[in-house]
Amino acid sequence: MSPSSGQRKHVPQRSCVICRRVLPKRDLTRIVISQGEGLILDSSGKLAGRGAYLCERLSCWESAAHGDALGKVLSYRLTDKDRQVIASHGVEQRPHLINDSIHD
């Protein structure tokens, strides 16, 4: 059946590795560990490598940058440079990220 004949199209779901909320894959940012390149923010969601997802909550980006949960999920030891990439992405996206105090 096609989606136009009354059946809804499947929407892939993923969970944020920090807060564990399950959301549509498109609403999350994928972080990939790629051989030779290390940590990459994968906006396409299709890069090869071990990946994990973060939601739009600012606290999740801060926890990922400063904690160990993301590294454990990726089976990868985050370097200071990796943590800086994650933290700077959170700062750059701050106007678009959700402040937890407003949406909890």
C-alpha cells in the first residue's frame, strides 16, 4: 500500500544517548566515530561508522561534552578536541536548542 492510500509511512525512531527520549530520527543529531577521522557531527545521518544520537536539549549537549556517557555508547575515548567540538556545536546551536527549564 502506498502512503497516500490511508496507511502512514514508517518514521524511523532513535533515542538520545543522554536523556533517553525516543524521537523521530530527523529530530536528532547523529555523532559518528569514523576510522581515521575520529568524531564527526553527521548531519546527513548516513556516514559510515559507529554512531549515537543527541536530541535538541541544551543540557544533553552539555552532558555529552563534559561527561562519559557518549564515549561509553560509542566505545571510544573522547579527546579534549572531541569534547570541544561537541560543546561548540551546542553553543552555536544555542538559539535552536531547547532550554530544559522551559520544556520539562
